[in-house]
Amino acid sequence: SELKHRCRFVQTYMAGWEDGWEDRMRQKMVAAILVSGCGSIMSARRQHLSIWQNLPVHVMGYSGIMGMFSVIQETLRGVRTKHDAFNSFAAGSVAGGLAAGYFQGAQYRLLGALVW
């Protein structure tokens, strides 16, 4: 409803925002914060939990993972001097493996790398 409309507005606003690497990283971080915020609010409402208890945890967690993803992706883009799907796949695998290893334990790193 209104929350979904606001999330669509954010996606539309951010569609044209991409100049240099600083802007791309900022764009990804803002997207992670807004999407995780929207998801946290909807999840809290469904589970009848306090929005203010879930919001900081979700926003910080997803922002940290997106920060790792962005740094790895932009580093690969700079080292390889091209931007293609490999950069995103590799960055997602490394960030997913690190996140799964941190949040779930070392035995889940490979699964996190494969899923992301």
C-alpha cells in the first residue's frame, strides 16, 4: 500500500544516480538502508513486534553486508578495468561467505558464498 508506494519511489529516484565509484557506493548503501528498513517494518508488523527493536538491527546488518559487497565489487572493477557480471558474482560470493561465516558460523561460509 503506502509503504510499497514509497519503496517504488525510492527505486525510481535512484535509477538515474550513477556517476563515479563514490556515487555507486553511496547509491548501494542508501538502497540497502531503505530496502532493509522497509523490510524490517513489514516484518515487524507481520510478527506483531516493536518496529524500533527490529529496525536498527536489520538496517545495520544489511548495510554492513552491502558495504562489503560494494567495496569488493568496486575493487574488482578498478583492478580489472571493466564492469561486468563477474564483478558482481565474485563480490556477492565473498560478501555472502563472510556474512554467513560471521552470523551462522564457519561451517556455513561455503553455503553463504554459493547462495549469494
